[in-house]
Amino acid sequence: MALLEEDTAFHILNGDLKIYKGAIYENIIADAFHKLGKLLYYFHKQSGLEIDFVTKYQNELTVIEVQP
């Protein structure tokens, strides 16, 4: 929440999710993985390509894109 606009918390708490859905879901997934002890990384290219999470699963590199 700290990285979003100043009134974001107000909008979310009042049910106005709009563009915040993706950020909310990404945070839920990040929290779940953190609680499982998973190391998470983020990938971003100058072209705008991004991958929400990069982690190891069954000894293989795994990419995860969160869709609300």
C-alpha cells in the first residue's frame, strides 16, 4: 500500500478496487509464498515485459503471472 497513491487505502476499504485488483492479488500470493518460506524474485525489462514472481519449484525455475 505504501507504494500506491495516497488515497488508495481509502478506495480499497470502501470497495472501489478498480485498477488495484492486480496489486491486491499479487500481494496475497506474495504473502502466501513468503509464509511457505519461498524466495521470490520479480523480473522486468525496459520494453515493459514483467513477470510477477520467479521462484524455484521442484528444483526448476518457475515463473508466475498473477491474473485477478
